[in-house]
Amino acid sequence: MIGYIAGALTTIAFAPQLIKALTTKSTKDVSLLMLFCSTSGMALWLFHGIQVKDSAIIAANSVSVILAASLLGLKIKNDCAGLVFEFSEKLRGSENKSASLRK
């Protein structure tokens, strides 16, 4: 019973952050490294739970991996989209400068 309670508490810990990221459409205040480590750790716990056939570990980490991976996906999408946009703007700016220098 303690395993299920602990699993439920650690699982719902990611829910508020995911809900906030979905409603605000912002993940700038969320650490990419923390999300990567947490998602990886939870996936490994899930794998371990499957190996030892522990339903509490499997249940908790199945949901946790889904929540954490969703937040990680949003973070990567938001960060990469911003980086690509910034890079394309810089590229356009340098093309405009070189074109004006040729005139």
C-alpha cells in the first residue's frame, strides 16, 4: 500500500507543471536537464518494475513516464522552435546585409 501511495504522489507531481505548460504555452522556466533526467530515471524504474513484476512500480512509473515525457516533448518543441526561428532571423539578417553591400 505504501508503494502505491508513494507512486501516486510522485506521479501527480508532474501534472501541475504539465497543465501549466499546456495552458501558458511556455516551458521557459522548466529545466531541460531535469526533465531529461527525470524521464530517463522513471523509464528505468518502469523497466525495473517490469523485470521484478512489481505492480506498484509499474503503475506509478507508467503514468509518470507519460507525464514527464509529454512535458519533455513540449520543452524540446518550444526550445527548438525558438532556436530555429532565431537562427532563420539571423540568417535573413546576414543575407540582407550582404545584399546591400553588393549594391
